[in-house]
Amino acid sequence: MGRGLEKLSESELIERAKRHIFSLGLNDVASYLCRLNMKFGLAKMHYTQYKLGMEPNATFISAPDETVTRNKVRWESGIGYGGKISWGSGEDKVIILDVMPNACGMLVGGIKDPPEPREIINNVYKLNQNEAFIDDIKVSWDFHVGNHFIDIFRVAKVTEIDLPDYIFIIHSAAPELRGENQKGVGLYYHKSKVLKEVMKEVKTPFGPCRVVLDGDAKEYYEFFRYAEEFAKKRRRLAAMEIFGDFIEIINETHQGLLNYNEIALGCHYINQQGQMFPIAMRADLPAYIVRGNLNLSEETIEALGFYKRAEKLGVMDKLKNLNILPHGGGYTFPDMLEASGEVEIGNKRYFTTGMKSGIGQKIISSTDGIPFSYRGREVIVRAMELRMCDIVARLMPIYVLKV
């Protein structure tokens, strides 16, 4: 165990945390910002593990779409996006609430013919006008919020697989369950008075780390599993109301707890070899349906230069059982070239970025409200280079709805 962690200086704790980050990202400015922020989050987790008598070895292993989170609360807690965060064996009843699981995911459905945009808009309008309930919880539709959307595609098959000629993707979560509700404590600690009352705040040199323990962890985890099923039913209900008859192909979470001590945060988790997933890019680029390969192989770990470090830290199992995929392109910032450093004042962090123009700098404390774009094909190419997946079909965009 990392004995005497409280004797280390803040800079030593940060350096220790950096060694527990394993990046598969593209090394653009969003990727760098992710890691700059994540080292603070991991340092907090290590300190918390130490205080709770656990091995302080939390890891962040990113996917090729490694990027920032635009959720201000999550970002200011020191959390990046696009990867798997682990802080225990999977069975330790300790859940870190700072990662903020929300059961966001994508439903991929097949249809015979693409509806006209006016028909879809009309159906979405009706959906918003009529009350809908799932398990007696009123649904609040949010396709106009954040990066939640409805995409329509024409299928260009790459392999011999039986797919419809047209496909849609619905991307959404379960906002109804973020605060306390009749089904449980809620998902977000800052939205739920009940969750705030039962959670513990572990004081660290980098700000508080919020956790639920033991029976409270069990209750929270069971509630998350309910929220995940709710989110899947919610996407399914939206699909039926908007498109009528359809074939459900995929309905998977990419932002949720995998067990008590791991979260897939903005990435797909592969439960079995060959499982299919969508990878959605910008509106002007093809999306993909891929088959996931269990990852990472020893050969890939060695090629990435991770092997000796992982062995020394005792986290090799985390790399060999990573089993994640990018879920999209991930945010990037078209006007920024590099992230050159950070300053921390009063547990608030300010990140310095250099501009592509070569003129001036942009100093940010949050990514919320910063102009952004989405990456493109380079993400899928990177995933295939790492043998994480194989393409099943290209999905050629017809139109995207943000309504």
C-alpha cells in the first residue's frame, strides 16, 4: 500500500497520479486538457483510497476519443472524459460520486425508409406535447439539450451482416433521475438532498472527494442499475413514438458504472467479443457500426510503452481487461493548438492554452461555453490501429435533428 501518502507534497501527489494515467488518445489539445485535469481527480482518488484503507492505485485509461467533459461540476472535480476510471477491485463498497454517472447511451434502430424531416419534427413535437410515463415517472424529453440528438443514416455495408437499409441513432440519458425521486436517492450529489445527506466528503489537498460507502454504496449502485434500465426504456419509447415500427439493433450505455469501483465515462464497454456498438462522428461524416474486440492485448500494451509502468504500479490487470471503445469523435477546440500548463488557486484550476494563430493565449477554468467541434475519422482509425474493433458498416448521414 502507498504508505505515508499524507507525507508527500502536492506536487509529488500529482506526479504520482500522472503515472496512473494511460492514454490512448490523439494528443490534440482536448486530449491534453483531459489529462491535465484528470491528474487532479486521480490525486484526490488516491488520497481518498488511502484514507479509507484501500490501495491508492486508481487509474484512468482513456479511449481514442479522450477529451474534456463540458459538465462544469464534473470538470471542476478534476474529472476528464472518454475512458474508464477504476478505484478498486470492483467489489469494494466505495463509489466515488465525483464521476457523476448518468446512464447516457445510444439506441441504434433500423427502419425501411427514411421519414421526411417534417414528419420527424412533427412526431417530436407531439412527443413533447403529450405526457409520457415510465414506471410512474414523468418523462422530460431533452433532445434540444447538450449533445443529445436524433440521426438518420443510409447503411453502407462493409461486411456480410443483415442490417436494414436505413438506421437512426437516438442519443440520450435519464435526466429525470438526477435528483432524488420515488425510485431512489438520485444520481447527482449536487441535485439530490438525500444523496448529500448520506455521502461522505473526504478532505484531500485538492478539494473534497465525495463518496458513498457500504450500505449506502449498495443502495446507490442498485439505483444506478435501475436508472440504466430506465434510460434504455426511455430511448426505446422515444424511438417508437418518433419512428413507429423499427428494429432495435443496439441500446447501450456509454456513461455508467460497471461495478462498485469502475465507470465507463464517455466510452463503450465490451462485455463479450464481437459485441456491436455505434461510433458517431460529426453530422458531415459517416458514423460506424463496429464489432468490439476484447482489449488490450499484451502486444498492444508493450507497443504503447505501458508494460513496465503498469507492472511496477500493479495495475496490469486494468490494461488487460480494459475492454472499451470510443463512442464518438469527442470534443476538440478548433482555435487551440496546445495545452501548456495550469495554475491552481484555492482548489480552482486555470489551464493555459496556446492558439493555432500563434497569437495570444486562452486561459480557462472550465470548458463550459468554449467554442468546440467534434473530431472525425482519425478516432476510428486510431481504434482500429489498436485492434479495439472492426468495422461492420458505414452509416452515411442523411440528416441530424436537434429539436
